[in-house]
Amino acid sequence: MMDYFAVEGGRPLEGRVFVHGAKNSALPLLAATLLADGESVLHNCPDLTDISAALGILSGLGCRVRREGATVMVDPTCRRGHTIPDELMGQMRASVLFLGSLLARDGEAVACWPGGCALGARPIDLHIRAFQALGAQVRSWNGRLSFYGPRLHGRRLALPIPSVGATENAMLAAVGASGVTTISNAAREPEIVDLQTFLRKLGASVHGAGTSTVVVEGAEQPLHSCCHRILGDRIAAATYLAAAAAAGGDVFLRDIDYRHLSTVTGVLRQAGCTLSCQEDGIRLVSDGRLRAVSPIRTAPYPGFPTDAQAVVMSALLRSSGTTVFVENIFESRYHHVPELVRMGADIRLEG
Ligand code: UD1
């Protein structure tokens, strides 16, 4: 892996770019492959460190895992045990998603507390409360967590905030619970819809993803396996759009659903870029002369994504006027600010 990127700036960006599959979709889908009773095939799976960590967790649990290009195959039939190895659990926060699947499948899951990137305190209390509500007993000792719920029961779960991960984990665990689970104030991100699509392909009964109420009817039987293409990555797409907006140029992003990026494209339009959204992608034309936009406040989907905050802020350093950003999702998500200031950016941080 490279230690640094060398960027030679000062020229417009031109061309067509393929947007890889969404990491934030691939991770819960890889966790969901544990629910299948045969080999699941995921196409358009990005090749990223977190994905390797997720594949490592599946292998560590005894699953047969293969990758051919952008296609990943997972067969959990020779899986043994329900303990996630500490070193893999500590590598990324999304490893917590494997707990929901293990609980659904085995009625048991053991792991240490998850790791993750430095976005401030990132508790998993909502995940734990969802498992408990479904009937799992939770024990925490020496930095480890164990969940025991051989007979999970569906019920009404009201999330206090629409957490993406807690919604996904509740959906995964609910697939193994008897009866109906209704998750209200659920996150509405496109990745939740992708998880629902995958679970349905496996044979689970899941409805409502994309709205704030998700309903899962738990199955007693193991599900079958399936083939699925992961949706395009909104964060990667926002990054390419921001780069072309700032540098100027004419780019076309393939394999991304423009409907998933409407707040980002709206901001870039307001900043002076010309965007055309088509069924097969998004075209952005920019002369590199941007203007400031109305305050950008990050919010759960369909609001402005926190994951696009840094790249859009970087692009708007090229604008005339001042733009205000308000981060509402994570308490510590301005790590890029001091670095940009070192490069000469005029950014003031309050709070
Ligand atoms: C997911 C995305 C991440 C994105 C974030 C918000 C993945 C793998 N990662 O992260 O890229 O930035 O959504 O769109 O999909 N919270 C609690 N208790 C919990 C869970 C969350 O207090 O048990 C808080 C978090 O600290 C945060 C907020 O809820 O302040 C939203 O977090 P959440 O939606 O859960 O984000 P992730 O699923 O971790």
C-alpha cells in the first residue's frame, strides 16, 4: 500500500469514471451472508481495507471465502463457532454487524468491543439495546461482550436516533427472531435498502427499508443463498464530483444512482457547476470558479451526508465567499480542517 499520494494540481479533470461498489453496503451484506445456507455471490465488491477485514472475520469463523476481481463468494456452511477474533474485531467498527447475524443464526455471539475510525465517541449502545429487546442476554467482561439469545422474539423497537449500523444490526438479528419485528425511526440510507434487497433474495421477509419503519418477519428455517450486485458508493461519487467541481472540467460518473446524491449535487449546482443526472450516472461540468453556498448541515439520509462533508468543504475552498458547515452526526469530524489550514485554507472552527 502507498504511504502517500502525490497530487499535481492545476489542470481540469476530464473523462468517465466507474464508481465502485459501496463499502457501507458491502459490509452489512458480508455479515448477512452468514444467514445463508449456501454460497452467496456479491458482485461489485470494492477492494478496501475494511472489506479485507470483513472477509478475514468470515474466514476466521470458518466460512469459505473467495474473491475473483470485484466478485466475492462466501459459503458459511463449514462455519464453526460464533466468536469473532479480537484482532479482526478491533480493526473496524462495522465488525459489530457480524454480531446481529451470529445471534440470528446461532443464538450466540462473542467479541471484544469494536474498533473504528476516529470520529469521536462511537458507542454501540443502540445495537446492544436492540439485541436485548429481541430477548438476548448481554454480558460484558474484560473488554469482551457476549450475547446469548437462543430464542429471540420479534417485537417493536424504537430507535432514539436513526443509526445506520443499529438499524442494520436489528434487521439482521430480527431475521432469526420468531414473529414480527418493527423497527421505527430506522435509518433510511440507500445501503439499508440494499440490505433489504439482499435479505429478500435470501428468502427473508423484510419490508419498509428506505422509510423510517422497517418490518422483519423472522424465519425459523435457514435461508438459501443468492447472487447480488452491490450498489454504487455515494462517498466515492461525492469525492469525484467534488474534485471535478474544484479543479474544473467535465466528468461522467458511471454506475451511481443520482437519486442517492441529491443533496450533494444540489450544493454543487448552487456553487455554480452544471450537473445532468441520467439513469446510468451523473455528469458534472465546472469552470472551476465556484461561489459560496447556503449553510451545509449534515443530517441522516436524505439529508446532507456527513461522509461528504470533508470533500465538499475542500471543493468550496475554491469558491468566492464564505460557506458555513455544521456537523450534526459525529462529534469529531473536522480532522481535515487543520490540514487544509496548513495548506493555506481560510477556515475558522467554532465548537
Ligand atoms: C455509518 C457509516 C458511516 C457514516 C454513518 C452516518 C457504515 C459502515 N458506516 O456509520 O460511513 O458516516 O453511518 O451516516 O455504514 N450512535 C450511538 N449509539 C449507537 C450507534 C450510533 O450513539 O449505538 C451515534 C453515533 O455515535 C453517531 C450517530 O449515532 O453520532 C450516527 O451513527 P450511525 O448512524 O450508527 O453510524 P455508523 O453506522 O457507525
